[in-house]
Amino acid sequence: MLRLGSRTGYDIKQKIEISTRFFWGASYGQIYPELKRLAAAGLVEAAQDPRGGVKRTAYRLTPAGERVLHEWLTDRGHQLFEMRDEALLKIFFGDLLTDEELLENVRARREWCERTLELFRGIDDMAVTGWGPRESPTEALHYGLELMEWMRDWYARKERELTARARRVRRAGTTARRPR
Amino acid sequence: MLRLGSRTGYDIKQKIEISTRFFWGASYGQIYPELKRLAAAGLVEAAQDPRGGVKRTAYRLTPAGERVLHEWLTDRGHQLFEMRDEALLKIFFGDLLTDEELLENVRARREWCERTLELFRGIDDMAVTGWGPRESPTEALHYGLELMEWMRDWYARKERELTARARRVRRAGTTARRPR
DNA sequence: GCCACCATGTAATCGGTTACATGATTAA
DNA sequence: TTAATCATGTAACCGATTACATGGTGGC
């Protein structure tokens, strides 16, 4: 983020929120100590840059920092990939619920996707400036947007399948299925 | 997992690996202590169930455990959702790479998706038994499978875009773009 | 005899969040 | 005046992984 124009810890945090947050977030409790560690390691340089009476610490990469960044960027060794999706977990233990309860979970999740999409579109609409000549970080948001659309569609399909099943069950004159 | 037929900590771990692992994993270092905590809280019951000379502890839900499980399953309050995708992060800092380096990253990621898909399909092909009358946990795997297909397609599209750009650049007689 | 698998566990560590505290600046 | 935003920081905590240790069973 420093390399793309961010200067302060606060600044970095804002940039994360409008770009990578969806697949790589960070909190102040992580950012500030990390900046200090990087400075101690000689990968970034701190400079006092007060704004009026506000003390402000501006960071930038050192040549060593640039080098390490580029090494990381081109390292194709093992790369971390993980997800935690609690709502999905609940849906996959759907056997333990009635059809009605399960459908309600699926619907709630689809609506969450819808709301998250609105949020992302809102971020996308405010013209994001200060990113430098190219636009890759905006693409990060688009990845999130498109992935969220995929998720919404997946849940919408499930919803249709479940309502179709409910209709079949009703037609057959049986009561709604109960968990085993 | 206990509710779906798993009995030992080891058993739970295997089940996770072939079902929810993609969006909710767990290690032994988490499972065994957690089973003890649940037992202390009265939510599960432990019974010694030795297999020959091997000591083995089989767990099952208590009525209180069933209750708490159902409460969790139907609770539509805040539900955790997070991702960490290192490779994607590198691609979104692609501005700092040459077109060749970036393309290589995208290609490597697409191939990783391809390999992961093969892995998932392998798991899917072995008939998974011991899941009880319904099949929701298998659907977990299918969600992972379909999501991974979406990711593969996304990277494949990026790959095409980048190669098309490289061709245009070559036709225009300029050299490959360098990072700013 | 050996390897793969079944089975259980823990200590050290780590990456990260939450909650809290402080205070200046700017726009309504 | 007040609220929002800019700005920095830390202590307590937590969920989780990694690495290690141990040992039995079953099939080749």
C-alpha cells in the first residue's frame, strides 16, 4: 500500500477498506505495530510529517523494502488460501433442520449477499483517486463484486430448489420433512 | 460432525477434510481440546471405546448439546465471513510487475485452481458413506467445486486479457510495459 | 519387517481482533 | 457546538496452527 501511494497507518487502513478488504483485511492493531517492525528491519523509513498540531508519521519503502516486496510478488511458492463462512456451514448442516428452517437460512444468506453487493457498488461508484497511474487495486473490488454475484446466484438457485421441493411435498399431501 | 455420525476426534478430522474443509477447517490441536471443553460444559458425553489395544474415546451429543446445536443452526444474527487469498493479493499489486511477471502469476494461479479442482473431484468420486440418510455434507464439497470453477474461469479470462494486451503492444512496436 | 493408517494429545507460537484511550482538525 | 474524520497507539485476549511425541493395527 505504501508503494501505491499510502503514507500513514491510517491511510493504509482506508485503502484496504476500499480495495483488498474482501480477501485480505487488517486492523489498526496489526498495521501500526507492523510498520514499526518494518522500520526496525530497515524495509521502511519513518518521517515525522505533522499536519498542524496533529503529529503524523509518514512511511515509505527503502530500496531494501522495494527489493523484498518484489521478491514476494514474484515468489510462486506456497500461497495461503483460506475461507471461513459460518452461514454456509449452517446450510450444510441443513439435514438437521426442517425444510422451512433451512429455506429461511438460505434466503437470509441470499439477502446478505444482496446487501453486500450494494455496499461494494457504493464503494465502486465513488471515484477512487490517489491510486497512481494504473488501476489494479480497483480490480480487487471487482473481483469481490463478481464473486459476491456468483454467491448470490448460488443461494438463489438453492432457494428455488427448496421451494420447488416444498411444492412437490405439498402436492403429494405429506407434511414438511422433519430432521432425522 | 458428531450429530452426523462421527464419533472420535480423528473421525471428525477426516470428515472435515472431505467436506467443510474448504470453508471451515480444523486441526487436531483444535479438535481434541475442544471436545474436552464441550464435555466439561455437558454438551457432549465421552465414552471409552477401545479397539483392541488402542484406547479410543467416542463422543456423542447430550440433549443439552442437541439444543445448543439447534440454537446455533437457526440463529440468523451476525455470521462470520472471511477470506485470505495471498495469490490474489499479488495479482492485485500487479502494477508493480512487468506484464510478463503478472501473466506468469495469473497462469500459476489458474493452474492451482485446476489442480485443486482435480483434488475435489477425486474426493467427490470416492463414494462417501457414513453420512446418514441425507446428503447435505456432500453438497458442501459441490459448493467448493463450483466456486473453484468460477475462480478458474476468472483467472482464465484475466490470462486472455493479458495475452491480448501483450499482442497489441507487440504490434504497436513498443516494448513490454515496465512497472512505474 | 515395514508402511500406511488409526488414534490421542500438548507446548510453543502466531497472527490477528477487540476494546480502549487520546486528541487535533474540519465542516455543518 | 457538535459530529465526523484524521491520526496513533496498546493491552488483553483468542482462535488456531505447527511441530512434536507416542503407540497400536492391518495388510503386503
